[in-house]
Amino acid sequence: MNICSKASRGSIAALGLCMMLAPAPSSAVDAPDPAPSLARPVARAVPVRAPRLAPPVAKPRPVFVKRKKGKAAQIRAQKRSDLLFRDGYKAAHALVMQKQDYAAGIGALRALGRDQHPDVANLLGFASRKLQRYDDAKSWYEAALAADPNHVRTWSYYGMWHAEQGNRLKAQDFLETVRSLCGNVTCREYVELKGVIDGTQVY
């Protein structure tokens, strides 16, 4: 008989003490304590942001300076061309003014390939006027003045053209233009045109 059975027969205080000291009823099968886990806790993966990369810097392209190839050769070629033109013009001028072979002079002048040059156009006008091709002469004189409005020789020859056409007043206007361009009344262009207007010479 245990203490609790004895206490049931004794006082109530002893019975209460017995109940307090009595072990609590256990379950049918005591569950064993879980064994401690040996595995390390898995750390939560933290996403890692990739570092921002600066945009690629374009490499500067090399600058190549184009050299003007053959510049010296071009200058030499231009000088040769100018020399040929000068010599050709002199030969054509001699045909017109010295030999008075106006048709041959016109051919030589046209062969130069510089019809719009004021000296060439003026001499073409002069030769055409001498051949009495007055419309051609007028066109060449106007072409010469278009190329060079101050071409005094053309103003003089064109004035002679007007005088031969009987337009004396127009010839006088051209004579005044020649005087203005020359700055005097003694230049060759003025004297020749005035002589044609006055009828003292034929040119």
C-alpha cells in the first residue's frame, strides 16, 4: 500500500499532498526526444545584381587628310596651257592685223577654244567687221563686253562698227565711254575711234 492509499484513510491534507507528489500519467508510448539536426541551416539566397557597365566608348576614327595629288602637275599644266594660248593668240593677231588675212585669223582664233575671252572675242569681231559680216561682228563685240565690261579696245572697235553703220550718235557715246575708261583723250583707242567718227582715217 502506498502513501496515497494510506492518505485516503487519513486526513484530507495528506491526500492533497499525495496528489501533488504523484507523477503525472504518461502517454502510452513516450516519444523519444528528437535528435539534434547536424545539418547546417540553409541560408536564403540573396540575388546579386550585376554591376552596371558603362556604355562602350567609340574609338575616334583616324582622320586622314587628303592630299591634293598632282597639284604641282596641275599648275605646270595650266602654265603650259596659258603659254600655248598666248602664243596662239599672237599668231592669230598677226594674221588679222598684219597680214590682213581675216578668214585665216578667225579660224586661228576659234581653234584656241576660248571664244569667251575678251581679247579673242574682240578680235573675232574686228575680223568679222572687216569681212563685212556685221551681225557676227556685233555678236562678238557684245560677247567681249559681257566677259569684261571695261575692255576699252572693244568699246573702241564697237564704236567703229556703229560709225560704219551710220549711227554717229551711238559712236559718239562709245567715244565718251572710251575717254572715261582711258582717263584721257590721248590713248590709242580714243584717237582711233575719233578718227573714224571724224572721217579722217579708216580702221
